[in-house]
Amino acid sequence: MRKLSELPYHLSRSSRYEDLFNECLFNYGFLRAKIASMPLQLTLADFEDLLSELFDKDTKILADTIR
């Protein structure tokens, strides 16, 4: 559970965006596990944190779809 909540934060803060995309935000297994075990708002917060630092069209579309 800790990995689900902290990994996106740390990857974003260290500007490791490629890893963030591949390991978290666009990884079906990661998203499925996080949505199943935590409130949906925490998943959306990962997307919003990234969008506040770096605008990415695909990230915005996926965040809107989950919302």
C-alpha cells in the first residue's frame, strides 16, 4: 500500500516523468491496484500533481476519464 501512495509523489518531485508515466499513471496494474485499495481522490491527486508541474495532453485525458 505504501508504494501505491508514495511512488507517484517521489517520481514527480524528482522530475522522473518517464518513470512516472510507465510505472504509475499509464500502468494498468498500478492504477487498478490503487483504485481498488484507496479512495479514488488519491489517484486523481497523482494526476493533478503532475498536471500542476507539467502539462501533458494524454495525462489530462486520462485524468478526465477517471474523474
